[in-house]
Amino acid sequence: MTGKTVSEKILGRASGNTEAKTGNVVEASPDLVMSHENTFLVEKSFSEFGLEQPWDPDKVVVVLDHRTPANTAQTAAVHARIRELVKKYRIKRFFDAGEGICHQLLVEERLVRPGQLVLGADSHTTTAGAIGAFATGVGATEMAGVWATGSLWLKVPETIQVDLSGHLSKGTYAKDVALSLVRELGPSGADYRCVEYVGQLVLDMPIPSRMVLSNMAMESGAKAAIFPADAVTFGWFQGSGGQLMSPVVADKDAIYERKMRVDVSRIPPMVSGPHRVEASESVEKLSGIKVHQAFIGTCTNGRLEDLIAASEVLRGRKVSPGCRLIVAPASRRVFDDAIDRGVAQAILSAGGTILPPGCGPCLGAHGGVLGPGEVCISSSNRNFKGRMGSDEAEIYLASPATVAASAVEGKIADPRRYLR
Amino acid sequence: MKARGRVWIFGDDVNTDLIIPGRYLDNYDPAHLASHAMEGVRKEFASEVSKGDIVVARDNFGCGSSREQAVTALKHAGVSAVVARSFARIFYRNAINLGLPVVISQNAADLLKDTESATIDTDSLVLSSEDRQRVAKLEEIPPHVKRILDEGGLVPHIKNMLEKRVSH
């Protein structure tokens, strides 16, 4: 018998078919499901089933984060409807506007545990793979089906093993690794597949950085992007109470579709764009492009370590006239910590604007929408045409430090000259 | 499923922000969504598309967000099927779940001409130009997926399942 990948083990357990192998279609029961404002659509479909409540309300998480505080009267009505229905269905794990981004809260609140099957009605649900869970995105109607039946069909995916060796060089972060992986894999190189991360870099990589890689794997289409549970994962749960699920790691003789080895010490600060995530280059090649807006935040890079990295560049400096710096912490806790550590003050003193915790302008809903001809450098995960507003705007993606350096210069800039 | 309409040909990696930008998602009304379908990649699509039309694309159609409004926008605009060389996985599932046929074809985007009339038959697995001079082969829809599609999507599929449970 051959060994198993993490996906085979988790989906085997969740489907009660421990023999499940890559390529099999299984009916699997999730341990946790999450939806955001699209809970409105989930419930619209769910209400057609005539059921009193979801199969297990304790496994349901609802977060308002995409358009918070409400950007329009229409959104406010959607929020109000969701507040009613979480009461009606006895969904206790409800995070109202201002608490933070769904993917951040699942991890930060220790709701996701290693070895779990997690479904989210959002593509970046892969983020929770940082905790060693098989976490994947579905649509709203699919989520309604899961609310009704407690299960869904899933194909056990092929797995790509990504071995990250070496250490990050000065001015580079998990984001730069993530951008260079998307460049290498392309926009569909991991479609329908799971990514498993291993290697020297991973050994002491903190959970927030792992989240960046699990999050951005979606931009190559990954179905799940997993850091098998290890000492770092257990450290994350220390003192948090509750039962850890048995950690799931791959067998030594597991079969991978492909093994990739990347020496991260060769990766420079990267900038991607416009319009395609895989179109990334070393910051040096794109330096000098004028930017009107610099945005730090999102499920990719809105955590404390990201705001700290930005503040190291910003401290004692000013945002360039003609450029606006917008920061949206990924959660209330991140915002709190950023205040405690003087990080928020450094951002404000440099001339930045801090938005309430949430998705911010990432999806073009509010709080920093781009006009025609404007250029934004952002710590988010997508630079698709029209995503942040006008079809005639351009979005570049980079690490928070590179975004901060670009805000200071008013043009795409190398963060290394601002770091000791 | 059989349908007749014009084909609209697109390239690789048509993402969900191009199919329906996030700025329109405050409003869940299908007619509103349809009126902006494909706006990011082809401005005239929403006003010119008509019932039965077929979207044909190359690789990785529907990549990006999980927003199922991308499917709603196309479906409500009258699109009868999306044929592509490959689909991003969440878009694929969303389409099945909302009862919009999504079919893989290796050569449809190369064989057919943009805006020409064509017929699609997802049972005999062909997409052919009206004069039948050019016929693209469609790949079979996996049986566990076809079952959901044949019932009209996931909501009717689950309704049927729940009714069976009650009657047993």
C-alpha cells in the first residue's frame, strides 16, 4: 500500500472512506463552514428546502466583512437581514461588521484546527490551510446545500509538493515568495490541485506568514494549500483551550503529481501587475511607476506582522504628496495590537489613513475605489482589471513593505533602501 | 440539452471580475447583474447577447472569486451554455449548481467564429456552426455532475433528495 497525501487523509476521514485515493469522488462532511455577506444568497437558496435550521448550527460561521460598515443602503439591508437570520438559525459564531475579515477570524479565533475539512463561500478560504486544514472555497448555493445536508461531493485532488529551501533575504517576505510561486505555476497551474508546503523556510515560518502563501495559492487555482501541522502549529494553539484534532501529515511515500523546489534566498522583492497576478517582476524592473494609491490590508497581508513591516519603512517619513496611503487591519485584534505597539501611530504620522477592519477597497466596493487612469500598489491578492473600481485603473501587488516604500516615494519603490 | 444561438468567443483566464465586477455586487437582482455581464472584457456583450447564445472560451474560464453572481449574470442574460477548454473549479461548480451547462471542448474556440450562429447539444456532445461545416467535439459531463444539471441545479437536486428521504 502506498502512502497518503494530507488531502487523501483529511478527505478520507471526512467522508468515512479511509481508502479514498486521489481521483476518487467522495461525499464529505465538513467540520466547519463559513460565509460572509453572501450568507444572504446562501439563505435564499436554503429557505427553499423548508428546513428549520442548518444541519449543525455550531459548525456554521458567519462574518460580515466585505462591505463594512455598509457602503450603501442596499448593503445595510443585507447586513440587517443576515443579523436576523443568524438569530433565527441559532448561529452563535457570528462576527458583525468591524470584527475583521472572515479568513483572518477563522484562524485568529482558533476556529479552524489541524486536520479539519473547512468550506468557505469565498475563494480565499484556502488561507486556513496554514493551520493544516483542508480548506476550500465554494459558491453560495453550494453552501446552502451543505447547510441542508451537512455534506457535499469533492474529488480527492492531486497534490503538488512545494519545497521551500533557504532563507528570505533582506526586504523580502512571504508575499514575495507567494508572488514568485504564482509566476512559476501560472494562473491555473494548481487548479483542482492541493499544494503541500514543506522545507527549511517552512520550519520556523509563523502562522501569519503561512497564511499569505495558503491565501495566494488560490491565484494559481489551488483547491487547498496546506502546511502540514508541526511545532509552529501546536504553538499557535498553546493555551487556547479546546481539543486539537489529531494532526495530519503526509506519509513519506505519498504520491505527488509534482514536486517543486524553490530556493527562496534568490527571490527579490516582487511586484505583480497590472491585470495578471502571474505577471510579476523584481521590484527593480518596475521601480519608478507613479502610484496614486498605496493600500495595505486584506486577507493576504493585513496582519500585525504586515503593519509592522510597513511601519518600519514609514517611521519618520511622510507619504509622498499626490499619493494616498490606506491601511485596513485584517481584524479588530490586529488593530488593537497595532495601536498598542505604536504601529498605528507610525502609519498615521506618516500621513496614512486607517480604515475599519475588513476587506477594505480590495474588491472595489468602498474605502479607496480607483478612478480612470489611477494606479494603485496593493498588498492584496488580485490585480484584475476593474477589481478596485475603474476598468481604466491599474493595480500592482506587492508586500506591505514594498507598498509602504512606494507610498513614501509616490512611485513603485524598493523597500530595501528603507530597512536597516 | 439542446440550444441554438450565437457564439461569443473569449480567450484564456476570463476572471470573475471581468464577468461581473465587484462594484455591482451590492445588488443581488439577476436582471441588474445580467445588464453588466462580461463588462470588463467585452462592453457590448450585455446589450447584444440574446437567449440561447453560447459563451466559448479557452483555458481557466471563471478564475478568481467564488461569487456565483458570475454564473447568475450569464444565465440571466440568456446564455445557454459555457464551453471552454478548462474551467476554474469554483466557477464550474457554481454553474452546475445553478443549472447552467458547462462543457469542456478542446477545439471549440479555434473552430467556431465569433458571433456566428451555432447549435449545441450536450447529449450528443457537439457544438456546430449553423451550416454544420465546423463541428467542435464536447467532452462528456461526469455522471455525478450531470445528475445535478439534469435536475436543474443543486436546489432542485437536494429538494428531490429530501423528498425521497421523507417518503422512505
